Amino acid sequence: MEIDPLIFRFSIFILSIFVGYYVVWSVTPSLHTPLMSVTNAISSVIIVGAIIAGLSGNSESVFNISSLFGFIAIALAAINIFGGFLVTQRMLAMYKKKKKDKK
Amino acid sequence: MISSNLSAIFYLVSGVLFILALRGLSSPETSRQGNFFGILGMIIAVTVTFLSVGNFSTGLIYVLLFILIGGSIGAFIAYKIPMTAMPELVAGFHSLVGLAAVFVAISAFLNPEAFNLGTQGNIKLGSLIEMSIGAAVGAITFSGSIIAFLKLQGIMSGSPITFKGQHPLNAIILISIVVLIYYLCSTQSSNLFWMLLAVSFLIGFLLIIPIGGADMPVVISMLNSYSGWAAAGIGFTLENTALIITGALVGSSGAILSYIMCKGMNRSFFNVILGGFGATDETSSASKKEQRPVKSGNADDAAFLMKNASSVIIVPGYGMAVAQAQHALREMVDTLKKNDIKVSYAIHPVAGRMPGHMNVLLAEANVPYDEVFELEEINNDFANADVAFVIGANDVTNPVAKTDPQSPIYGMPVLDVEKCKSVLFVKRSLSPGYAGIDNDLFYKENTLMLFADAKKMTEDITKNL
């Protein structure tokens, strides 16, 4: 019997939880705030679903109820993607090492 | 138009790049590179989606337009936001992820053909289950984050809102969500879908209102986790690997952060979620409410003590963020260092309103990150330090957590500030911290209270040094 593709996706999901578990434990506590803002940005990869929805209209009518929800979702996710990555960048740029002023 | 196999491989690549983005955060040196990987992963995912849909009609212009609108708003916020407002910002961003998940689920429900999920009223069962879970978690994330945002912003009172029958009500709503999903899947009725969304929005709201302001680190981490699970749910619906991987990463990341925060307060996750902390725990403090003598001093005394010290440990807390005192603090430390005094910073895991909050503020004030230490790293050094300078922290320094089993914070890991030769405690008044308990440290022989605004006091001390 053939294996349902859902099982494969589920395997990816479970393995990714474990990857996430080990990767996040290795994050230094001082970077926990940037961790939250960057996870925010990457979870907005949900924009791919929004784009599919937004492009679902045909050439006569770009807008239907479904694509409208898609467009709003695109804008929301885009706020997050740009905002999340840029604010992370801004924070990370502030973390500096001690200047080598010791003998 | 590219084949679905090829696009699946590209989605996998972007998923791996997201893993590397988180991996980079293991040290500040590699973190900037990690962020770059994250951006790259996002660009790949979005580009591949365009190519795989392959519909370059007028719709595309609108898609780009909305990306542009959202992107400019996001970029504007990212540049304008002060670092002290980071918890609010993150809560606000979580609500957007949640809402986006809900909207994607709605459009998939209304137009399943576009997503290859069957036809309206006849959506594949598996997809419908995934979709409704994604939508429900997304809705909870949205309304929960809105409440968290309002509480952090101070628009809504940070004190817990509790009422009779709260827990049974929440339990009934949670059960009804499961029941609704079950009937939705067997009837495909759109009315049930809307009801499911409405009920999920409601429960998100009800779950967060009983949680007090100082428990926000747990709440934000928890909502972070939820936004991940919502994304993963949608990822299953769309059969998109990038989304599944990312959702799982973010979900476990948020869960770990919540765990760390709960451990920092020695409370179980359920204890925090059920809420109402600080409102009822008056038993142990009420008994010893009698006036005890405290020593208070001014900036001059503080400067004198510090000038004669050889090592100083600074303990910042949420009060420092409120008073925006991080820059003034850094100037004070600069002066101390000029006098050959060794200065380090001690950060409690739950200091501030979100994980790592204090570290970001200190980094903003140009404090090198290798002078900033976590609780376990520095706690033994207090015994050898001359002065502990507590600025805006309270409960996390309370020795009662180690000595009084009756205390609500008993067992919570605290900074051993009282072991220092002398303690300078900057605070506006003697009022207890959010846990509602008196801090024994105020009355210790070697404690000098500095009653003032944190920023002003720090500036005055600098002048006197």
C-alpha cells in the first residue's frame, strides 16, 4: 500500500520540532528578544498562502472574496516580514563586544 | 511556471535557511549572518510561490502593491520603535501572524480550488481538519496578542481580570472548539466555520485577561509558540514544506522560552496560564506589615560608596526600562570604570517584560555584551562584590524566596544581592513589587535606599562621582 503524503509532511513536522528544540536551546539568553522578533518574521512565511489566494482571481475579476482576504493577509504578513527582519537587524547591530582597551 | 517538485525543493531550502537563521543566534557574532539567512529564505519562498502559481495577470500587480504597502509600514515601525517598546511590538507582530493565518484559512475555505483542496462544500477531509485547526489557533493568537499588546502598552490595566466561573467557562469554550471542528468536518457548513472563528477569537481574549502584567514574559513566549503552530496548521493545508518547518521551529522556540520564563519564576506553566497571581497572595505579607526602619540616602552617599568600591554589580529590572535609564546608567558605569572599578551586570531571566528585554536595552546603551551575565553565571560573585546597584528590579532580589516557605515566591531563583558588602536600591517608594510582597532586602543593615526616579538618581550619582 502506498503511504499517504500526509505522513511524509507529518514526519517533516515532527523532525522540525526536534530541530527547533535543539537549535533554540543553544540560543544565548541575551539574544532571546531578537529570537522572538526573528521567529516572528519567519513565521510570516505564511505569506506564500496569502499570495496563492491573492492570485486566485482570473483576468476579468482580480477581486473576489477569497482573493480579498488573500490581499489583506499579504499586507499583514509583509508588515511582519519587513518589520521583523529589520528590527532584528537593528537590535543585533547594537550587540558589541568590549573594546580592546585592556593591556 | 515551475514544476511542483522543483518548488517543493526550494521550499525545503528556505526551511533550512530559517533553521540556520535561528542557529546563528547562538552567539552575537554569528547572529547577523543568521538574520541574513532568514531574509534569503524568505526571498526564495516568495519568489518560488510566484513562479509556481505562474499567473502573471493583473492580480500580480495587486500582490506586489500589498507587499509594498505592508513592507513600508513594517519598515517604518522597525526604524521608529524605541527599544523599550520591544515587548509591545513583538506582541503586535504576533497578532498579525495570527490574523494572517486566519485570513489565509478563510480564503482557502471560500476558494479551495485555488489551493487544490477540492471544491467548495466538498473540501478534502484532511485539509479541512488542518485548515480549521490553523484558523482556530490563528484566531486565538490574534485576540490573545491584542490583549497582551494593550496590557503592555498600558492602554489596559496590567492587573489580572478575574471573575467567577472563569475557568469552567474557558473549559466549555475549549471543548466547544473541538466539537465545532468535528461537526464542521462532517457537514462542511460555512456557518460552523464562522462560528469556530468567533469562538476562537473569544477564547484568546478570555485566556489572556486574567494574566497579570509581570507574567507577560510567559504570555508573549506562549503566543510566539501559538503563532508557530498556526503557521504549521496552514502549512499542512497548503502542503508547503517551508511553512511546516517554520511553524514547527517557531512553535518549539516559543514553548522553550515559556518554559525558561516559568522556571525563572519557579511556577508551573498552568499556574501562570490560570492567572490571577498577585491579587490574592496577601497571607504572608499581611502578617508583617509593621513599620521597619530603613536607611535611605541621597546621590552623594551612593557616589561615596561606589567610589570606594573595587567591584560593583548592577541589577537592572523593568523599572529601568520604564524610566528609560539605560543610557544614564551606562554613563555612570563609564565614570566608575575610569576610577578602575570593576563593573558587571546581573540579569535575572524574568527581568523586564519579555525574554532578553534587559539585554537589548543594555546593548542599546552600548554596554558590551561580555559585561552582562545571566543569573547562574554571576550569582556567586555577589559575595565578593563591594556594591550591588539595584535599579528597577525588586522581586528578583528578594531573599525571602530562599528563606520563607510561606512566601508566594518561595523557591524562585533570585540574585544573591544581600551577600554584597552594601546594596544600593534605587526605587521610587517602599511599595512592594508585583508579587505583592515586601522585600526583606529593604530592611537589611547594609542596604541603602535611594528614593528617586531611576534615571534622575543615576544622573545625580554620576555628577557626584
